[in-house]
Amino acid sequence: MRFDTKIGIVVRADLATWQKLNVTAFLSGAVGGGVPETMGE
């Protein structure tokens, strides 16, 4: 299954790897929960 839309998350380069992953997971979850159209069926 392929989607026509994608999201991009920009993270600061000076964060530790675990912090980058944590921020990315938090923000992508917020986008998915806040905008139902971004989630698949």
C-alpha cells in the first residue's frame, strides 16, 4: 500500500540519538492523532 501524502519532521542536529527518536515519535503520534486524514484505514 502506498500513500500520496507524506509528513516530514525536522529535528535539531545537536540532540542525542535517543532524544531525536523520542521527539520524532512524539510529534508523529501527535500528527496522526490530531489529523485523522493522515492515518490509513
